[in-house]
Amino acid sequence: LGASYAICYSDTETYKDGTRSARLQSKKVDMVVVNKLAAGNLFSGEFAGLDGMNGKVNFGRPFTGRPTALRFWVKYKGGKVDYAGGPEGSQLTTSDFDKGQVKFALGTWDYNKYGGSASCPLQVNTSDTSTFWPIESIDGTIAYKDLILQGDGQEGEWQQVTLTLDYRDETTIPQYIIISAAASMYGDYFAGSSSSQMWLDGMELIYE
């Protein structure tokens, strides 16, 4: 849709480590053909094309290590929801503030089952909710942890977070890694706030 609708930036003014951070900005896409929320997001994987005006993304990258944790700096501003919706039982209303999320997972997911590619096995198609895979519980997931950030309309402070993985077993070697972050955690439902922002910096895998 052009540069004016970019939702992930290199921010040289706000950072914690080095000289820049990644800034994820949710935005209203208000055009003749579409009026939806585009959630600011950053993930390990690949863009898989469009289904009409809906995006398809393949999550995951080849990886065979067994880290214990993911450590990073994060700052969050969750705005007042202007696009209601979300999964059944957890819908956001326009009385709520948005939530951000960071997901971290290792697995042996079969791309033939989950619709992705050989290098990025899990496909999510925003026009098909059956592809909104619950990564924490699907077949092939070896380890998982996530962080949910609750917005209050204010820009928060930088905080260092360590996501320690919960392993299902101690022997299986992963084939893929997924790291996914979104300024609006229900962005795949086009729900959240067009003013939400997330900054990420200094991300590293921890081995102990």
C-alpha cells in the first residue's frame, strides 16, 4: 500500500542498546477498498502474499539450538481500541486499551500440515481464522513462552524481559524458531488501536 502505511521502522531516536531500535506501529488503513487495522509487527519468517486484501505470512526459520531463554528490551504504548474484535471470549471493545505480545517458540512443525514453506512452516492467512494456530499447543511445538503487555494509553518505560522457555521434553532437537512481536496482539483479527506502538532492542538468545 506504499511507504505511508509502513508498520515497522528502524528508530534512531528511541533506543536502549546501540544506535537504534525496531519500532512497531499499528495503523489505520483507510482507503476506498479497505478500512482495517494494520498491526505493527515483526517476526521471523516470510511474507507469503495476499489473499484479496488479506495478508498471508509464514512463521519460523530453520534453527537447531536449544536455548533456555530470549532476553530483550521492550517499551510499549497501547492505545485506546478503535477497532473492536478478537477471538471468541477475549474480544476487545472500544472501552478497552490495546495489548501487545511477544511470542517465542521452538518446534518441528510440518509445513505440509500447516500450509507454510519448507523454511517457514506455519502459514497464517488473515482471511481464514482456522489458520490462527495456537502455537503453544499445536503438534510440533517443543518449547514456548510469551509476553503480553497491557496498554493504558501512556508510553511506558524501557524494561528488560527474559522469556524462559517451557520445554515439553529434554531431548527433541528443534528444526525451527519463531520470534514474533505485535503492537496489537489481535492484529490477525484486525482488532486493536491504531495508536499502539512497541519498541524492541538488544534481543539475544540465552544458553545455560
